[in-house]
Amino acid sequence: MNFYVDKQSGGFASTLAAYGWAEIVARIAARHFGEEGYTLRLQDCGTYLLIALSPSLTKADFVNFPDPIQPAPILRTKKNQSTLPDPSAYWQFDYEKGKTANEVYFAFRKANKDATPDQMPPPPDPYWDIYRAINPGGLPGYNNLLKAWHTAAQADQGALLGLLFDLFSSFPNDLDGVWMVWKALDKEHGWKISAGATALQLYNPDQGMGVNRVKIATIARGNVDNFWLLEVLKATGFFGGAITRLVKGGKDRKTYILAPQDIDYADHRAIMGRFREAMQVSRLSITSDILAAVLYSEALISYAEQRVSFKDMLLKKRRPRNLVSGFHTAFYKSLGNSPATMNLAFIGLPSWISAADNASLQAAKEALDELKRLTYGLEENTGDGYNLLSALRDFVSGGELNRFFDFTTAYASYWMGRRERGKYAHQLSIQFIETAILGSQEE
């Protein structure tokens, strides 16, 4: 059974929708076949993302699914708690408790750098940065989506799941058709849930308030509306396939959406959990980009290495970039409660590393470790550090040897200058240079 998520809304938002639908499909498949009784793959097919499920399910399995599905948590604050459903009826995250837990954890870690893991307080919620990004700017829109889902699902969850099943069962997705079907369904039930929902910038960075009309009769500023169930899936997918972090030293924000190439959804969940844990600390923008690519590659390789059968390992005859191509990224400039999208980009995983056998696996691990040491040792807020990190990011992401040589040439002068001043600078190893150059030639 195949589902198709059209990329017409762009890679960033469409990928989130694909993760959201994959999560719902996985929950239904697990109920029917058991947690390990099915496979679910995400594949990039150019104009659409393919979600392939085996064994197959029918539309009736979705429409008649007996368990309540709650796609994502409602965000509970002191100010909005009186407007929310009963916590026993719908999954909620208490923002104030989460904020306190986060502050206690990092304050303790800062004051007790030598503390052992068993001495540390409970870690913050792994999705804390997502909640912090939603509140306050996107909170009403986000919660309204999930409250609308709760209202409709209580009465007829099968109708929601059946509509989404129909939407993604064909390519291209018939959004105009489901929009009209929803209007008729809403009128029949009297829910008063509009077919359109505001496209929140958190997961629609290219669809913020502005002039966004297909046919412009007048120039007027206003929000962009998308089909509301698609927006629910994007909100759900944010928890499954994204991380968002404040840029170090300010309130600007960087968001990364993992771009699948061909990966099993269960493997994705496990690797993403490791990556979130490794990517906890805020960094400056370029440093963050490099570390996102490096730390995710490390998490993927580490997971692949620990699989039960190394001979049938995840990366056999494939490079990490054959499973995940990289990250769709968005940079948001803080403007108070309403951040503005300043840049959209793509950061690729290093295409020049391989882990198909023990020798290449070890070389990849050492190269990634050296990349981390280089990145940590450069200061992005200085002229030399900024230029070096820019060249290094271009090579890590794009694999261009010219940018690698730009980096190594400039780094030699930087290294000698640091040493002359009695300061430490990491010295490039011959093995790292060989791995980078030979790996780029073997692509």
C-alpha cells in the first residue's frame, strides 16, 4: 500500500505533512499487525514523498479504527487552561512545568559540570524547544487545530481518517476535492470547523502574512490559509521529523526538517531520538548547520553499527546520504512575538563518508569526530572563524573539493597564527584529509 504526499507546498512543509501522516499510519498499523509486524518506508520520489506500508491496510481499517488518535499534544498554559478540553480527554503538555524542568536541569548542569548521570535532575522534555517555539506566537493557531481535531474525532474520527486516506492515496493530491468534501461533512455534523486554517510560519516558513494570492485583484496584507487537516499533520510531523533551536546569544531561531531519501520509519524514529539528545545545546547559525549534519550522521552510523546483524546493516552498500539527504532549514529573525523568516536553505549530510564495511565505518567515525573538534574550535563571531566555518559548511553539505581546499588553505594560516600566540588549535590529521578527498572522488 502506497501513500503519496505532494510536494507542491515546498519541501519544508510537505516533509512535515509526510511525517505527520506516517505517524498516524504507523499507529494504525501497529494496532493491526503489532509493533514489529509491519514495515513503513519513507522515500523521496522527486515531486512527491512516498509512504510505503507492508502489509497493506484498507480504507475500512482507517475508517473503523477503534482507538482514539490524538495527533499532537495541546499546549497548556496558565492563561489558556480554562479554554481547553479536560486533560483526561485529550493529551496535553503543561508549559509551566516543562519550563521549570528545563531551567532546573540546565542550571544544575552549569553549576555541577562533573556530576554523574545518576546525580543529574530529570532531563527536560525532548520536545521542549518545539513548545517554546509555539508559545507565544503560534499558540492560538496551534491549539485551535488540535481542539478542532478533538471536536470532530469525538463525533466521527473515521471521517477524518477516511478523508486523509483518500487525499494521500493518489497523486497529485486532490486538495480542492477534499476541501469541498470537508465543507459538506462539517455542515452535516454542525461542527463549524472551517476548511481553511492559517498557515503558521513555524511549519510554513514561506507562507507567512503578506501578499500571497494566486490572482491579485487588490494588494492587501493577510494570512495564508491551507486545508486544516493538512496543517494538523504538519504540526504532528514537527514532533516526528524536526528540531528547532534558538541561535546562541539571542532570540533568533533555526529549524531543521529531516529530509528522508529512503529510510524505514522505525529506524528514523530511533535515530532521530539520538540526534535530538546530541543536538541539545544552542549554537551560532553556521556552527549549528555543520553540527546538525555531523551529529545526525553520527547518530545514524552509531544506530546502524548496533543493529543485531551487522552483515545486514542499515548502511550496507549505501552511504548515510542514501537514507537521508539532509535538512530543510529555516532561519527566523526575532521581532518580538512575531518572528520573520529570513532564509530558507538545505544542508546535506556529508556525501563523502561511507560505512559499508568495518574499515570505512571506522574512517567515517574518525572523520566526523574530527569535524566536531574543528567546528568547536572555531569562533563564528570572528572574521577568520566565520570564513573558515562557511567554507567548511559548504564542503560538509555539498561535498565540493574546491571549498575543502579553501578551508584547508586558510586553516593553515589560522593554525600557525594561533600557535604563535600560544593558543590551542586542532591540527588536521592526514587520515581526515584522505577520507574527505577520496570519499568525494568515489561519490
